[in-house]
Amino acid sequence: MPELMAIALFLSLCLVLLAGYPVAFTLGGLSLLFAGIGVMTGSFDPSFFGALPSRLFGTMNNQTLLAVPLFVFMGVMLEKSRIADSLLESMSQLFGGLRGGLAFSVCLVGALLAASTGIVGATVVTLGLLALPTMLRRGYDPAVATGSLAATGTLGQIIPPSIILVLLGDVLSGAYQQAQLRMGIFAPQTVTVSDLFIGALLPGLLLVGLYLLYLAGVALLQPHKLPATPAEQRQPLRLTGLFGSLLPPLLLIMAVLGSILGGIATATEAAAVGALGATLLALCKGQLNLPRLREVVESTTQISAMVFMILIGASIFSLVFRGFGGEEMIHQAFNSLPGGVVTATILVMLAIFLLGFILDFIEITFVVVPIVGPVLLMMGLDPIWLGVMIALNLQTSFLTPPFGFSLFYLRGVTPPSVPTSAIYRGVLPFIAIQILMLVIAALWPGLITWLPGVLR
């Protein structure tokens, strides 16, 4: 009976979320409803709720999660300071004479924005508004143009400082300690957000390189799809303008990631540096005033409140799910699978990929990862490798038609003359690149785990 209640709880949660109800209140409300039914039927022990106050207090007192509002503030401030405009203009001048030069510019600017903001929706919308009209006007194939914009915008999922890596780092830290204690290790090792940032660095850079390689191949083999900018439309390259556009975001990236890589600051401390740096950058560009600051603070508060409300609801859900014996049921199911940890990992990755169609990464991080994370870590997986693989997997899900979130963001700023089918066709090669990246990281886990091991 308890196991059936655990399965019914999870399935009901998916159905209610599909119906469009708010995630945070659905998580908490549905879990309490099932717990009440469980108490009446004798399948749930109400003493489990004795741990809830300390859990919620621990969540609100978590220094690691303080990085979330700070990184959100940094990303929103950079978005409002119009840093992408000057970056894209300078990059277009640099690559304008090449076939596909504007697409290369979009890819590089997207990578820089990802390393500066870490917010996928803002990057996709910003690049779509700035670059897509120019790309279409210069004769770019609509499918390749929209595909490159959607794929580049999702780099914020994997290139640090990524919000998803902050949340995954916190969740996996608890799951890793829990797994070690269950295995009888009473001096457990830890995994931090900084470890995940460092582990995601090489896969993120390799992904950017593969994107550029694909665009270069299209420009070489199908030049009509990515034509060069006509000589009369090119603007002369000014080195002062190029350095003036590139230097501020690069300095900010170096301050945030450099302090983490050098072991000078934790992810939370680096987030504070980034928030201050983004504010100073906006001030230097003359983009900071009281109305804009208020807009940034309000947006940061809304996003942060949503994240923490979902986290509270997810804490109630995981407590009730564990009370019904759901975690033990998953553990037994994984251990009985043929192929052991390999089959279990593939199944979890497939489930996360499919859930990425209907749930945002925040819900998946707080609901799914605490359930399957301890089980997979007890089976011997490296927590840094698992965290980065989940981030790559969700990035792929964000791109995949017909439900990918990035596609919805881009569709909202794409002119009616570009059909949705063109966007879907355009992202297919980038999805193949994402899958290739997942395979490479699975076959050579050292790509993820080597750098954290060196810098620890």
C-alpha cells in the first residue's frame, strides 16, 4: 500500500502540473493531501513531519543558496545594461567579411553572455531581438539562423555561472553525504557548487567549439545559407570599439570564475563580486538610474521568491515521498536492473530528458534529483560528473521540439514570416551535437572530473 501511494503521488504531481497549476503550491498541497490520506489509511507515519521545521529553517539558512539571488541580480543587471548590443555590433564588425560571420558572432556573444548572466530565457530573447532581424535581412537561411540562436541561448545552462549548477550543487551535496552515511562512511566527503562550476567548464567550452565547427561546415558546404555581409554594408573595424565592448564582460567573467578557479572565493562570494561588478559596469555605461535599479531588484525578488517557494514545496514532497517508502522502492528497482549502474543512469537521464518537456529545471532539480541522486551515488557515480551530465541533459531537453523551453522563448520574438517548422529544423543539428557531447562525457568522464581534481 505505501509503495502504491508513492507511485500515485508522483503520477498525480505530473498530471496536475500539466494542467497548469502553480508548481510550488502543487508540490506542497498535493503532498499534504496524500499524507493526510496515508495517515487515515495507516500507510504514512505523521511523525515524519517532525523533521519539516528544521528542514525549512536549514533551507532558508543555507549560505550556498544565497548565490541564487546574487547571480540572478547580476544577470538581470547585465541584461538591462544592454551589454549584448555593443558586443554583437563589435563581433559583427570582426567577422563580417566571412561567410557565416554573423552566426559566428552570435555564438561567441551567446557564450560570453552565458558566462556573464547564466539566465537562459534572457539570453535567447536578447539575441533573438538583436540578431535575428539582421540575419534574415542579410539572406541567412531562417532555419540555420533560428537554430543557432536557440542553441547559443541555452549555453547558460552549462557554462558557469549557471543558476542550474548552483541549485544542483546544493542538492547533490546533500544527496552525496546521505549516500555516504548509508554506506557506513561517517566522515563523508563533500561536493560544492564551485566543484560543479569547474567541472562544467571544459564541456561548456567544447560545446561552443562544436557549435562553431558546425556553422563553419554549413558556411563552407552550403554558402547560400550563411552568406557573407556585402562589402558596402560592412562597417570598418575599430579596435578601440572592439576592446571597449569585450573588456568589461571579460573582466567580470574573470572576477567571478577566476576567483572560484583560484580558490580565492566560494560560489556565493563570487556571486556577490559578480553582482557588484555588474552594477559598476551598468554605472560606467550610463545605464544605471533609480527606475532601472528598482526594475532589476523587483525582477530579482520575483525570481528568487519563486525558486525558494518551489524549494519549500519540494522539501514537503520529498519528505512525504520518503515516508511512503518511495526512495527505498527506487533503490531496490535500480539494484535489480540488468546492467546495474549503467542501465540505471541511462533510465534516469531519459526520465529527466522527458520531464524537461513539462517541468522547468528548478522543479526537476528539487523534485527528481533528491529522489534518484542518493541511489545513483551509492552505486558509485561521481557527484560532479552526475551534476554536469544532468545539466547537459536538461540543456538538450530545452532545445528539443516540440516542447523545448528555448524554442518557446525564441518563437515569442521571431517574426511571423518565419514558420515554427523552420525553428524546429534549425535546432536538429544542434540537438545532435548535444547528444554527441553527452556521449563524449559518458565515455570520457575525466573531461568533467579532471579539472576539479587538479584544482582541489
